[in-house]
Amino acid sequence: MKRDLFYLLIVIFCSCLENNARYPLNKGKRTFLSDSASRNKILLAREDLMIKESAKKDSLLSFNNSQKGFLYAYVKKVSERKPLPQKGTRLRFSYKVEDLDKKLLYPKNESGIVDYIVDKDNILPALREGIRLMRPNEIVVFLFPSYLCYGFQGDGNKVGVNQPLRYTIERL
């Protein structure tokens, strides 16, 4: 009985001690986020410069800026009367992929003809954004930053890490 009373007094005494707040172990989270944002801004500026230099080298095409951060130029443009694709529109297209120095990475025959329902099927963001600007039978060259293509991972095959790409898309 004395032993039980002794343990009870110890428990009561220990429970009356003041609890100290536990502080987070990860004190550097804010630093990590600001460093990451700085790195991404530098990467984006570098890619933007690379894309603009590539557009200047291609004197045969007149490139336009898009609102999504890429450049595009029409190789074959059709009448403005034909509609742009809307959500749910079924269409077909083919494309080839090159790096910004026009080194062929994936030819048209390797990608084949793609059947796509606008904003319903899951495709690369670069292709999704590019197709929205195309009317039937047009051919357009796009210069995409890496964040719209394969990003910081690459494709594990021919496309490198953070590599901007040149797509030539033909809407059929």
C-alpha cells in the first residue's frame, strides 16, 4: 500500500510540472522556399533567353508571343473563318519534337497520328496549349519552355532535364 501511494504521489508531482512548448524542428523551411523560388526565376529567365535566341536564328518564321509563355509561328496558316477548337472538340494531329538547335529528337512517324478530345484527354501541357491556337490544316512551330514539356525530370530517354523544346504540329 505504501508503494502504491508512493507511485501515486510521483505521478501527481510529475503531472504538475510546467509543460514547455515544442518548437518546430524545420526552422529553415522559409529559407528553402525562398531559395527554391530564386532558382526557378533564374531557370525561367535562362530558358526564356534560349527560346528568344532560337527564334532569332530562324529568320524564315515570324514568331508570336503567347499568354502562356511560349512562342509560335505559322508555317501554314488557313482562313480565319475556320473555328479554333473548343472544349470537347475531337481532332487529329501529328507532331515532331526537336531541341532548340533543330536537332530531331522524335520524328513525326514515331509519334504517329494523335486522336485528341480538347480538354478531355490527358496529353502534355505543351501540346494542349498549342492545339488550342490551331485551326484545321494548319502547321505551326512552337518553342516551349521546359515547364510545359517534361520539366525537371526530362522524359528519361531523349529529352534532358529542364530542356526547352521545339514542336512542329500539323493539325489534320
